[in-house]
Amino acid sequence: MGYSVGQVSRLAGVTVRTLHHYDEIGLLSPGQRTASGYRRYTDSDLERLQHVLFYRELGFPLEEIAVILDDPGTDTLTHLRRQHELLSRRIDRLQEMAAAVERAMEANTMGISLTPEERFEIFGDFRPEEHEAEAEERWGGTEAFEQSRRRTAKMTKDDWKRFTDEAARTTEAFARAFTGGLPADSEVAMDLAEEHRAHLTRWCYDCTYEIHRGLGDMYVADPRFAANYEPLAPGLTQYIRDAIHANAGRAGA
């Protein structure tokens, strides 16, 4: 005997009024009627309704859906393949959008208010926000951590450029000292460590010797940091860490 309007409404999750509207515009008319004139939907009607709802979810207007479904050269499998392809494209697009939103959230957390072009120009493939979790785990809730957030939130593109240029010069100087055979506890290496600490204090937060020691340890423990130093000279990450510890010791910290 088919399915009543109420049954189809519950099965498909649409209102009875919507089904009546589809019937009125000829998009989905019940294939059967009872002797009393009540609408009864067949299995074929339910299949058509499924296609209608898929196309509606994909943003097709009702008029266009009617044309698509009434095409005599298109069978059920063709519709399903088309819907699968369209849904797959939408999923890919939504995943791209979700990834973009996640990157924006991370940048916002770090206080980095730069355009994508500016970010690439300054940082290249390096994403400073990726280290936010480690920083927050170690120092979240401390004054240093909050200082860093406040200061970086105010930094302009030119500020970030000066910040990264300074850091790069210090790293290159570390590499020259290391490859030149200077010990990590030499005056040159320790002075570079102090320069690095002053750089962080100037731009990010009041970097105490204790915090600086923790940073040096994190550089060695986290391969993402090592990836920034090791291409310059294998072993440079450990060298910088040792110089930082030596400098802290020189200061009596």
C-alpha cells in the first residue's frame, strides 16, 4: 500500500508541508492514492526523494533538480555517481577551509596579525604558532608568557622582519663559532648566548637565565627546533644549548 505522508516525513526528516509543496510543483508526486484520495508513496518515490534531498543539500534550486531528475538519459547510478563527486568536492573544499581556519586560530593565539603573503615573506615554511603548545605547556600562565602574547600582538610586519633578521644573524654567528672550533663555553659562544637572551627580552618577554636554560633544552628536545639549526651545521643545536647553559653559569644563574 506504499507509505503515507507522515511515514515519509519521519523517514526522510522533512516536514509534511515540504512534501505537499514538492507535490504541488510536480517535483515529487506520490505514485499511489488510496480510495479516499490520500497520498501514498512508493519505493520509487522514496528513491526520487533521496535524490531531491541530496541535490538540495548541494545547493541546487528545486527547478534545476526537477530538470536533472526528469532527464530520461540519466539513471539512478548516474545520479549517485554525480552526487558522490559533488559531495567529495565539497568535502575537499570544507577541509581546506577548516585548515585555513585552524591556521588563523593558531596565528591569532600567537598574536600574529599578518596576511598570508607577509607571513610567507617573513617566516617562509616555518610556522611559529606550531611551538605555541610547547611554550604554553612550559610557561602558560606566567608573566613571561603573557608578556610575549601582548608584545607579539602589537608587532607589525616590519617589526617581525627585524625580529627574524636579528635571530638569523645570531644563529649564523653561532654556526661560524661552532664550525670554527670554538668551545660552547668560550667567551664568543657565551656572548652570542647572551645576545640571544637579550634579543628575546627586547622583543618577546623578560627572558631570565632560568627561562633561557629551558629554551636551550627545548631546542634539543624538539626536532622542529633542531630542523632550523641542523641544516647550518650538524650538531649546532646542542652547541647552542650548551652555550646558553654556559652563559647562565657565567652569570651565576
